[in-house]
Amino acid sequence: MRILIVTSQFPIAGEPNRGRPVYQTVRELSRLAEVKVISPVASYPRWARPRSYLYRPVEDAQVAPGCDVDHVRYPALPAISRPFNGHLCAQALAAPLRAFAPDVVLAYWLYPDGYGAMRAARAAGVPFVAGARGSDLRVRDAISRRLTRPVVRAARRLLVVSEDLGRVAVDGYRAEPHRIRAIPNGCDASLFHPGDRSAVRRALGVAEDAEVVLYVGRLVAEKGLRELLQASRRLAAQRPRARVVLVGEGPLRAELDAALAADPSLPLQLAGAQAPADVARWMVAADVVTLPSYSEGHPNVLVEALACGRPVVATLVGGIPEVVDAANGMLVPARDADALAAALAQALERNWDEAALARRFSRDWEQVARETLDACGEALAETHAGRSYYATGQA
């Protein structure tokens, strides 16, 4: 099967860990089918670039080994071009889609990527499959939400990372339940597994008696980092050995740097972006991993933390309760710094069974890729069946 993947949620030079679950899926899928990735990138004038715009041209193989990737660019202006970005994306995709001649088009991220892929696939007469990651279904602005609806409705199969997202698709977008496939993220057990905490701490320069709370992800307000900053102050007052380590980059970095400069006593360390192997080392070094997000699909960072034998403290949103329960962590309300601080303190106080935590998730990326391939096969078979039905004149 020839599958064209369309997604902006893929590693780029400015964010080598961007869209890592999609990348892991596509890399394994490339072993099972002939796969091409087209990553559409909004191209802003220099004077109008959003602060979060991190794209830099790069030889694609450097950031996404094992995948055949091309970037296509389309013109955009912040907010102003949003209603048209899907159409502009479709125009950019038309020629590479025809050149690859896929059997199926699979788009991760519903608008504008999915919208553009939907239109380009329709023009080429190719079945379209959409993959929703979380916040692309929980859309806040009315324009993107309105333009997301036809993508959800048009997809032969809608791939979601949690049962919760499937319910959102049905209730909020009138998706047909029989077309939805829940395919949770996997985990690379060759990287994420229990290790020698003392040895890793020595290598990372972390004190043996430190109580390390780890966050891994983009540095954006929507991940609850302002609440985590407040919680770190409260936590330090109760537990002087506690420290919060943030692994990742993003537009909130400057604000966090300023907070540290204003108060050097903050128990906060900004470790920057890290390669997956180094993320795994930080997880082994940590006592607790936290994710205080406002919204999530099926956060891979929590699965990886548990695979490393680390308990988690996260917010009661989206698909997180499908990963976290009382046996492996604690759930708190979103946007509640006091509750977050209290749960982190309790998690640091409790004795956790590392081996039991690590056994909770054994799902690998090959399984994710096979389920994705099955869904694409269903979409292709359904399309062929429909064409045969109409060709016989039975309609």
C-alpha cells in the first residue's frame, strides 16, 4: 500500500522532538508500507512571524531518520489568513500528491493540514483518513472549529489516540462512530525502561538526595507551566530538597528565564530540548513526572514515564484518566496550583513499586503502526467497494 502522510506535527530543525508520536508511528509504518511524508509549513513574512514559529529549512533526513519527508510551504499571516490556510495548504499539496500517486492519504492534525489533505485527496480521487491528536479536536476558535467539522465528517476513518477523543468527535462534530478507531500511543521500550537512578543522577549532576519533579514537553502556557511554577514555590517551602526540572523548549522560555533571574532561589531548572534517549535518562533520574495540562489526547510522556517506573501527577483532562489511576499516580484539577503542589508532595512522600509501574504499558510502536495500516486498509477497501457498487448500476 502507498500511503501519503500529511502533517505539520513532525520534527523540524527548530523543534527536533515536535510530533514525536506521529514520527514514531510513521517510521514503523514505513517498514510495512510505502510511505511518503509531506509536511506543510505556514510561511510568514519576517515582520509577522508568531513567537512560536520555529521552522528553519533543513535537510529533512537529519531530523526524521527512517522517513521519506518533504516540506511544502504556503503563505500565511497570523489570524488574518486562518480561514484560508486550509485552501492554501491544499494548493501546496496538489502537485506532490499527484507525483506520489498514493492509495490512501492520511493526515495528522485536522486544520489546516487535514483540511488541505482532504481537498487534495478528493481532487485526486483518493480515500482520505484523518488522525486527531487532541487539541486539534478541542478547538477554541470558532473559525478553526467550523473548518475542522468537514474534515471529521469526510474522513473514511478517524484515528484518535483515546476513547475520550472519540467521544469528542461524536458529540462535538457528529462523527460517525463506526468510522472512529482509537489507537493509543506506543512506547519505545529500548529507550524507556527502569535504570540505575544513582548512576544517572551522577551523570546528570543531580544530587542523590534531591527530590526531582520532571516535566517534559513544549514550554507553553497551555501545558499548565505557570501553575507548575507556582506549585514549585509551595513545594519548596514544604520540601527543601525538591526541585522541578523542565525538559523542552517553547515560547514560554523567556518568561521562565525571567522568573529565575528575579528569584534565583526558585527550585527550577530549565534543561532545554533533549533527544529521546536523554529524556529517558531524566525520567530515570526523576522521582515524579508531572503534566499539568489544560487539555490532552493520550500524552505519550506519561506512558514513557510509567515505562521508566516513575509515578505521575497530571490533570484530570482528556485521555489522561485512561493512562493514570490511583495505582500509578495522582490526578488533579487543571489550573489549580494548590492542588498540584499538594499532589506532588504526596507523590514524593509515597513509596512506589517501580517494577509494577513499568509493567503497566508494554505497547510498542509497531503495534500502533499495524493498527494504523489496518485502518488505512479499511478505508481503501470501503472506497473500492463503493465504486464497484455504483459501477454496477445498483445505486
